[in-house]
Amino acid sequence: MAATNFTPISLYYSTTASTAPTAGNLVAGELAINTADGKLFYKDSSGVVQTLATKGGVNGTSTGQVLFNSSGAIGGSNNLFWDITNGNLGIGTATPSGFLGNKLVIATGGTANEGMTIYSSSNNGSIWFAKATTGTGRYQGGIDYQHSTDKLYFYSATQGNMVLDSSGNLGIGTSSPSHKLTVTDTGTAYIVSKGASGQAAYLTACSNANTVGTSSFDFIQSADGSGNIYVRQAQPMIFATNNTERMRIASNGIVTMSAYGAGAATFSAAGVISSVSDETWKIKDGVPVNPDAMLQKLEPGYWFYNEEKSPIFGADRQLGFYAQNVHKAIGNEAAPTPEEGKPWGYYDRSVLAVAVMSLKNALSTIEELKQRVATLEAK
């Protein structure tokens, strides 16, 4: 077609496929084109003819390969493949559309079923990790957002092990978490949630995750600022070590312990501690030489805890002993010297034993005096 009002510029060209211009055909910066195979060339400042671009599907490449320039030549590889029909990108695979219709597939073993894939649609978005040995990578692990439920699913193998819903509730072992954290296993739900009835938070074990009232126990943190943690349980609460019961709190509040100190004790409903102290368990090793002198050194008195300890042990005025005084009066057997930095303590039974022995001495003296008085009165 004849040009009108302008002069057409024609590039150096060839109509023979696979024919490239020589350095002598071009000047530096000049373009050339092969109209048969769609290649565009230019001559660089070093006098070398470089391939600048080409249409797809040349030199053995398919139309889906992402083309690149390497050492002056345009080529492609199935390791970087664009699925033109479906708009999917494959890295390490030439069939990104063959794996769940995903938008991005990163394959590690030459197959789209091994590696990682990213899927998106108008409603859902997923990231999946796959193994070629099982065929379908979706069920090997991944993260899946489903618009229909507005939930984020975390998968391992064939299971949706964890779910995060739009309310911020996290479920493990359940797809319908009813609280901030719901963990279910073999019909039992363990729940962490913002508390009810003025409580700040609680951990509950119950038979139904949606009904906290069916709980077998609650760990509740108080909301009153005290920092107290309460344990609520309808059934007896049992504490055990090595599968052996050590302490039991019954539903009516009675506490029973199989071991209390060196012996055994139970707490009655009236608050009485019954202690077992069987002499067949012990080796007798004498008695205090002068219990009266020990008793004289004991200094009981009223006291209350200081500002540092009263928040822990209470601020009530009490009657009792200092462990240091018991140590001075009776000795290390009653109040052993603690390690550096450890608080002092003493054994109540030691104080009681000294008091009983001294009282027996006093009673013996009283009986002796009574006999002397009776003898004098008889004269």
C-alpha cells in the first residue's frame, strides 16, 4: 500500500525462517526482524547481534513457556510455564492446570502433585503442600479459606486439624469452635474462653463444647483484680502421682490426703486432722534431757505478717512462735537452719512434745508435793 504524507521506515529483514542478520548487515543500535519466525534483533555496542524478542513456540518451545534471553538467544523451559488458557503459572511443572486448577504451582519433583500450590477464586483461597506418592496434594497439608463458612482451615494429611472462625475462635479437633479456644478429643471438649458471671477467663473440660454447663471442671481466673484462680468441679477432685491417689477433695469440700508430712492424715467435715503416727514405723532414739529448760526458752506471742507477706498469707493477728525462737529453745531437730535465702520453719509436734514432757514433770512434782502435804497433815 502506498504511503501518504509520510515516508515509511523499513527495518532490515529476512523472510527465511531461522535466518539471523550478521554483524555486517547492521550498524550499532540498528534493529532487524525475521518476518518468518517473528524474531527481533539488534546490534550492540560491541558489534554482536543479539536476539531481542521472539514470538512464542519457536526453537522447540511451546506457546506456554515463559521465554527468556540466555547468551544472546531466546529460549524457554518447562520449569517456568504459563497456562494461557486457564491463567495459571507453573514453576517446575508444565501442567499447572492439572493440580486442582490452581493459580500458582511450585513443583519439586517434576510433577504438579509434589511441592506447593496456591489456589484462588472469587470465594476461596488456599495454599497446599503436596507429596507425589499420594497423587492428590490437597490432602497432604495446607491452609484453606472458605468464604461460605468464613473460616480459615489448617490441614494435615487428610484432616482439617485446626479452624479459625470470623469471631476469632480457634478450634483444634473441631470445625465449630464455640469459644476462644476449643480443643476436642474422644468426645471431651477443653475450652478456654472469656468468663461469665464476672469472671475474667476460664478453662473448662466438658462433654459438649457448646454447653459449658456440662463441665466436669473449670479453672477460673477472678476478674476482681485479686489474681485468684478458682477450680470448680462437680465430681471429686483427685490429685495423684505415678497413678497413685495422694489427695482428694470431695464435692462437699472434705479434703482427704493419703500422706501428710511423714505420716498419714485425713481431714474431717469438722476440720479435724487425724494423723497416723505408728511406732512400728519408727526407731526410738531417746527423749529431751531438760524439757523444762526448753519450755522456759519458748516465747509465744501475738503477731501478724508484714506488708510484703500479708497479701499472700493474710493480715490477721495471730498467736504463735517465731521459728528462730523455737530453734534457740529446742534445737535444730525442731527448727532446722534453712539454706541461705530460704525462710525459717519449725515442726509443731516438737513444741507440743516439749510442752507435754514439761507438763508431766510439773504433774509429777505436784503429786510429790501433795503426798508431802498429806504426810504433814497426818501428824
